[in-house]
Amino acid sequence: MRLLLINPRFPESFWSFQWAMHSVLPSRRAVNAPLGLATLAALCPADWEVTIVDENIETLPLQPAADLIGVCGMGVQFPRQRELLTFYRSRGYFVVAGGSYASLCPESFVDVADSVVSGEAEYIWPEFCRDFARGAPMALYRETGTVSLTDSPVPRFDLLKVDRYQSMSVQFSRGCPFQCEFCDIIVMFGRKPRSKSVEQIGRELDLLRRLGAQSVFFVDDNLIGNKRTAKELLRYLEAYQREHAYRFHFGTEASLNLAHDKELLELFARAGMDWVFIGIESPDEASLKEAQKFQNTRQDILGSLRTVYAHGIDILAGFIVGFDHDTVETFDRQRDFILQSGIQASMIGLLTAAPKTPLYARLDAEGRILAGANNADNTKLATNVMPKRMSYDELIAGYRRLHQELFADRGIALRIRNKLRHLRTSPRHRYSFKETVSIMRQLVFRGLLPGGPGRVFRFVGSIPVFRPRLIPRVVEDWIIGLSMRDYVDRHFRPAAKRLGGTVPQFLPALERALSRYREAGALEVSLTQVRSRAMELTLRLRGRLDQGFFTRAARHLERALRDSTASVVLRIDALHEAHLPHLERLLDRLARYGDRIRVSVDERLRGVVRIDSSIFHLSLES
């Protein structure tokens, strides 16, 4: 049996770190590997031939040699997941949907998938495989019991392209004891954490070590949900690291009460946990209580973070704006707190009500859910929540301004200096000497110098001259900060600077440059408004083009993408094979803006015109 498992392309967000991946760490294509698909592959019958394609690092096969195709997805991947399921099903493949969003909302897939696997896969996926092999698969497989993680196999990491990821993923536990109103984790996994044995983790690390991995992310939503088992794991990791010369750099997610357990902090440090992601959400106690995040109200948050720093552990953190207690003044309080905290990777999101969460139920009852609005990606300039103590426009404007201030050069440098006052040790070197030299060169020429003398001055001023062991941490923080700034610059541009108006300035120039092709019927150009003020520019290629067309189009399209938030659609209805190299050069020039470019290729040309769907959105609609 031939099974193809697909991880759909994520829309770009802060989590993508796209600038860092493309400009500074060119050998990496994505931050994290798809652990779920590797686990699913390990649950398949031994005689099945399984292939994993991660669209975030490689292009899709449009005519795969497969007997069935499984497509996973989180909420932010749902549109692409549906598109892929629809496409492959229309080509005669049996398609099965799974992943976290199918677990949360299986009803959303009944019209596009032959089977839906909803819930943890350890028991129901083998059941599906047996049914499919005998030709009697059901439409829905739903886990209603409790899965013991001791039954979870070693994931098939060998099916992943390990060298293309910044970090490999491992999971020790599922579930969280807390009850944050906005979170869907307790809906899917419950409030009683369950965990694997430490020996299982050891076998997973053994395989990753053989495959050459060095960075490992424990993706548990709260590694310390059960402190006793967490401490058992950390003691095991400390021994494992000593035995293997501290081969791995670990990171994980944990709640803020980590800072209140001295033994736990010391175990984190000794195990080689270089960083931890903490959901802080807000420095406002009223907002924390509203969200039922009581665990963050029991100690001073800033002091707790500094305690973590003092053990040599870096902090990434999540923040939310838009709680019912938040006002327009909240943005300034969030900014000041984040600057003082020194947290560079500060993932700030708009309060977004995910389906099936307590927050969604409450706001829906209050009539405050915006129908059809974004309910999955809280890093976009849109949400499905109507705020209570400010207008929707004030929420969006404050969110935009908050990011622009935090990721200005001053904000990046100030956070580094504030962190270094409390960070006592430095992590071990993650890269070889050759890699370090390459990273520094790319940072200087692609990150610092383009920012002018002011940015260079801020960078130099953030270097701890008398604590040189901390310099790698400074370099990492500048890479993180500039990557997030790049996202803000491209996606959070103020409305006044967006591509808008009745006749945008660049459009006449584009039409003049390409007029001969339009007059000859080889090209159609149109501009439409989509999603409120966002604009979409469409070029329809009908053939009879030449090299000059691609050169002119590249120049004008690059300008439009650079100077606006417009998206571009390339519809290729006809193209001479001799012009393929010219098309490839055009796409290479626009690759930096690939998340805003949708390419549609006539079905007759799909075997000739190959579009890398890991860079551009390859439309698969008929």
C-alpha cells in the first residue's frame, strides 16, 4: 500500500521567521518539522510504503504514485488543507483528513475528504489502515477514549528531510492542568497531562542523533503540567546529554510557575534547555483573571522572568491584546513591559476565538463573534472578536503601532540590553565555525548595513564587550528581531500606505510598460479589491510573449509588492516552452514575496510549467 502524507504550506506569520530562513540561514527552509505526520507514518502497517511531503520545504507532487493521500493541518492551514483534499480527490485519489483542526472541527471536512480522522491517532489510525486495506473505510474515525502515550511509537524521523529544518520536534506529554479561556488544548487533550516514558524519549533522541539533528523542540503545550514527571524527564535528559557530550540544544513550552520552583529551573539548565516559550499574555492582572490565566497572577511576572534568565535560559513569550479589560492605553503598557522584559521573540496576537473554546462560546452568546472573520491566525491584522472597551479599528491600529515600536532598531537593542542585565550564562555554540562566519556575514550585509549607520550603532551598542560569551545570544536576538521587523514592514504597513485608491500610482506605469502585449491579446491586467482594503493585481498570460515582457513585468511587480500590501495573481493560460527560463527568472526575483503571490497554471501546462509550491501559493482550483 502506497501512502502519501502531506503537511500543507503555512501562511506566513511571525512563527515563520522567513527573513531569517531565506537571508541568514539559507540551508534551512522551515523552523519545525511535522512531528504528527512522522508519528502517523510509524503507526502504519509495516508493509506500507509511506512518503512524507512537507509543502513548507518542498513542492507538491501533482500526480503522485499513491493509493491514498492523507493531508493534515492546523487551523491556519485549513484553507490550504481543503484545497489539497479537493484537488487530489478530484483526480481519483482516496483522501483522508487529519490534524488538529480536523480533531477540533471534523464537520468542516465532510464535503472534501473520503475519511476524517479526528483526535489522537495512536488507536484510530491503525483502525483506519485495517479498514482501508480490506476496502471498507468509514467516513469518520473519532477518538473518544483516553490514549496512553506509552503506546505511541518512535516517529519516522527518517522520512523527513532533517537538514532542512531549524529544529526537530519531540513530544513528551499532552494536556495542561490550567483552564485559559482562549485555549483549545484542554478541549482536545484534557486537563490531566499524560506522558511517555523517559525510555521512549531516549529512543527518539537516539534516532535523531543518528540522523544528524542537533536542535530539538519539545512541543508539549506545557512540559511542566505534571512537575513530577517533568523532573523525571529532565534528570533523564541530563544523563543523556552527559553521555553524548551535550549533543542537543533543547527548547520547550512551559507555564510561568516554572520560575517558582528552584529545583525545576536547575534541572532545566542542567538538561540543556536553552530556551522556553511562556504564555504571558498580559501584564494586566484584570485581563489575566478574565482569561482565567490565574497561574500568572500569583507572582510578579517581571521578577519571575528574570529568575529564569538568571539560570541561563532564554525566553520566548506569547502576548495577547484585545481582552475585555483592554483599552487603547493597553498597547503602551504591553510595549513598556515587553521592553523591560528583554523578550525579543515576543509573539503578540490579537485575541481570537478559536472554535469550540470557552471564549468562543461566551462571545458567541454575547453576539461578539464576527461571522466569517479570521479565527485561526492571531498574528494577522484581523480577528473574529469584537472588542469591548475600544473600537475594532482602534484595536487594529494599536496592534500595528505596538509592533512598529517594538521592532524598531531602538526596541530591538533596548530589549537585548535589558535581558543581558539578568542573563547570567550563555548557551553552548549551536553552529560550526564555518556556519558562524556565514551567519555573521549574512547578518551584516543583509541585516545591519541596509539599516544604515543608526542600526549599526544600535548593534554595536548592544554587544556585551566585557561578557563576550554572550555575544552569540546578541547575534541571535538581532536575527530574530530583524526577521520579525521584516514581517511587520511587509504585512503591517499602515492603511495610508497600502495599495489603494481608484487608480494606484504604479498601475498606469505597469500598463504602459506592458501595453503592446495587452493590445496583442497576449496579456490581461486587472486590479480588484478583496478583503476590505486589500488589493489584488492579476496578470493573465495568454501566450505570444517575449523576454522583454518578463523583464518589464518583474521590475514593476517587484515595485508593487515592495511598496504596498497588494497580492499578485499570475494566471498562466498559455506559455511557449522557450520562455520557461524567463518565467523562472521572474519568479526568482519575486520569491521574497512568495506568500503574497498566487500562481494558477492551466491544467494542460502543469506537466511543463513547474511552480515551487513551497515558495508560491500554487492554485489547484480547476
